[in-house]
Amino acid sequence: MSIFSGFEEIVEPDHPLAPHTWYRLGGPADYFIRPRNVRELKEIVRRCNENHLRIHVLGFGSNLLVSDDGVRGAVIKLQGEEFGRTQFEGPRVTAWAGAELSKLVLDCVEKGLSGVESLTGIPGSIGGAVRMNAGGRFGDIGAAVEAVTVMDIHGNVYEKKKPELIFDYRSTNIRAKFILNAQLRLAEADPERILRTVKEGWIYKKNSQPLNTRNCGCVFKNPPGAAAGALIDRAGLKGLQVGGAVVSEKHANFIVARDGCTSRDVMQLIDTIKQKVREQFDVELELEIEVWQ
């Protein structure tokens, strides 16, 4: 009997992952699974555990690099209708893991709710954004999150609230495998004022980042007291190319994938950047993107 017998509708073996990432790079997953609700998710996780299958959780793939050889085990994407919901109750919002962050920002503008407009232009799912405390120069999502509902690898569902829930620079203290939803506390404000902030955010990104290219956002975290992009620029690495991967001329902390690029090209370029910055500034750059090998 198949490991996932009865779930043929939501399980695809040997499924290509490249179309699910912003880089459009990488090989297949042994199993690609899209549960439609928490009940199915629990059963899928139970079967993975029984069969000793490694589990990867995929959001929108906006900060992910997948190996050219693909991923062994199961890749689970919370994509079903239940996981894409967003519920508004006054200034309180419950956004499920598969909801789109950029759509949430625009919905909040329409409803006159302030607190997430600083996230304008940041791609990704709510689950992924909370997991890495997505943000930028104008703020991060953690400032608005009051609580999260999570599920651990054993199928236990529970809630984690502030102050037990801690957000740090591009990280949280959430250790559970799955973020199911996040409860946000926003503030009522003038929609026109919020919209102006959103537009300013878009203008800043358009002027400073290589939009409309195949990239996965900032590759490295900013080290304490410095900007990764500035260090890479000072090291003279803008335009540096390995195969089809190139350091953006517009923002040195972005690696753009050109035609013919492979994940191996990106990883070799990452290693070169880290080495050059280490040699010149004695700074060890840490990855902001996630790499599946």
C-alpha cells in the first residue's frame, strides 16, 4: 500500500519545486503535499513520521533556494482554502499561514487598519513572514503579532502568545514545525494616510532593489552595526557573476538568477561573497535565505 493511500488528490510524487520558488531553481521533491485543512495535515504528518520521511514546509518560496538535486522526503505546502483565510474583527486580524502578505497589506489599507503597511513590497506567505519575522527598513511583522497558533511534529496544536512569543531580527522563538495562523493587533487610522505610506514604501523599493528579476530578496542578514549590502559593495563585488548567478548592480545583497542559472551557481557565488567579505572586513555573513540541500 502507498504511504499516502487515500490522499492521491493532494500528494504528488517526484514533483518539481522550481516553479514554487521565486528563483525558479531546484530539483524535485520526493513527495509534494498540499493539505486542504488541519485534519488532513495531521494525518499526513502522522504518516510521514511512521515512514521516517523528513518534512519540509514550503511557503511562497520567496526566500528559498532549492538544491539542483531536489529534496528528499515530503514538502508540505499549506495552500488549501482553510489555510488561505483572513478574518477581520475590528482591529484584530487572524491571518492563516497560506494567506498572502501583500494582499493582507492592501486589505488593511482598504479597512483603515494600520500596523502592517511597513511590510509593503515584501513577498511571501503569512506563515513564512512570521517564521522569519519578515521586515525591512520601516519595520517588521512581529510588532503587530499578538499570538500564533502552531502545530508540532506530533500533531499537537497550541497557541503561543506574547510575551512568551519573542520576535528578533529575522527570527522568532517558534520551534513548532507548522505555523497555522497569526493573530495581529492593528490600529484604526486614516486609509489615505496608510496608502501614502504604502506608496512611499513601493517607491523606495523600486529605486533601491532589482524588482522584476529572478531573486529571493536579501541573501544575507545585516551583521551588527553594518549593512550586508554595503559590505558587499565596498568589497567591489557588484556585478560579480558565477555561471548564471550575478550580484545585483542595484543592491549588492541581492543575487539575480539569469538564463541558464543553477542553484549550484548561486551557492558558489554565495560562498565567494562570504569569503571576500571575511577577508576584507573580518565579518562572517549569515544567510537570510533558506537553503534546502
